Amino acid sequence: MTTHVLNSATMPVAGTYDIKAIPAEVFFSEIKHAIKFGQQIHSWIGYDQNAKIIQKRTGWRTPINRERTELAHGDRLLIMRLSYRQENGYKGVTVQEEDFEYFEGFYLSYFPTPSWNDLMSMDIHEPKGMRYLENIYWLKGGDLEALRSARKAMQECEGGDLREWSEKQSDYLDCLRSIIDPQGLVREVARREPIKSEYTKQ
């Protein structure tokens, strides 16, 4: 894992990010910790004033780097960005440590998805379980409105005809699985509806 120090919170590489705001003290102490213990650390700081602030607080003079940011799966991000937008005519004006917001984050080049069987071992009707499934579905590129519509149709059958409810639940799970476990859904559909050959159509 490499720690990357950046001056922008924009996402430079396609993937999944988990970013949270941190105090300035934590930002600088994490840099010092990485340097002290010989961890890999890489600067993407493009402005001299940012570099000077980091050097003043940590003793590390970050090289100025305006190249395209490169990240690897599992890398950590330490970000300092101005808390306000500078107009072009004011760029280069002296800034202070307190003019910045600080963040820590992690980058994933792909989103790790639990197996379908593990997901189905959860209580999928409990609100917390529903939210967890929706988050995975959304992160995998699913249409949340379609999923919620399928779930609403299932919920409207609750307390009514059990067979109709089971069909609506099956539709909901198929919608969910089509994004989270598409290969598994294909196998499941094939199992439900075996293809009939000319010899089995009799």
C-alpha cells in the first residue's frame, strides 16, 4: 500500500473511493508516521505553498508533481484542498494552514462483493440489510429505482396471497442478482427452466 498526498479531492482514477474529513493534526501526523516507519509515500502536490506547509509541519519537503495521478488497489489518500475556490486573478496569493480542508481516503480499483449465498444468509427484509444490499447494487452500477420498484411490488403483496408474494419476491431477487451475481442468475434461470430439446418436447 502506498500513501498518496494530494492537493485535490477530485477522483483521478476510475474506481471506488472511501473519503472522510479529518483534522489538520491527523493529516500531518499520518504523513510523519508514514515517513518514520519507512512506508511508501508519494506526492502529487502541484503547488509550492502546499509543499511549504507540509514541510513546516512534518519536515518532509514534498516534490512538486503535476503528472497524472496513478493509484493502485488499496492505496491510501491524504488530501489537503482549499476550503474555498480561488479566482484566476488571485491564484498564488498566500494561503495558511487553516485555509485548507483535510481528508483521508482509500482507493479500490474494484468493489469487493460478498458471495450471493453470504448475502442471502442476511435478513434481507430488515432495514439495515436492505440498505446494505442497495449500496452494493448501486456500487455495481445497478438502477436503484428499478430495484426499489421491484421491492415495492413485493411489499404491496404482504399479508395477501402467498403465491403472488413469492413471485414478487423472486422478481425482486432476480433484479438484485442481475447486477450483483449475473452469472449465478443465468445458472439459476437455466435450472428453473431447462431447455427442451427435440427429443423432450413429446
